[in-house]
Amino acid sequence: MGEAAPALLTVDEVADYLRTSRAAVYHLVARGQLPGVVKVGRRVLVKRLVLEKSLDGITVSDRAGK
């Protein structure tokens, strides 16, 4: 049985997914250009579903949970 994908991705996981660096991900977060960002204290997480849908060109409302 396969393990389910996490709902929230770490910066490292997002960088791997986007094939870029951690620094590039942090720059996107700072500029507000990365959808689905959730900050928990100093930790930055990204909602996997929102990120995937935005890359598919589908707008996903991310107002819930803010």
C-alpha cells in the first residue's frame, strides 16, 4: 500500500517539485508569488493541492484557513 502525499509541503519539497533551489522558493514566498503558503511560526509550508492546481492553470480559492 502506497503512502499518501502530504497535504502540506516543506520548502525543500517545493524546491524539489519545482526543480529549483530553496532560495528561489523563499524569494517567491517573499514576493507573494507562491500560492498556498501557510506560515506556522517561522516555518513556511505550502498547500500541495493549491500549488498543483495553480501549475495546471486552475485558479483555486485559498481564502479558507487564512
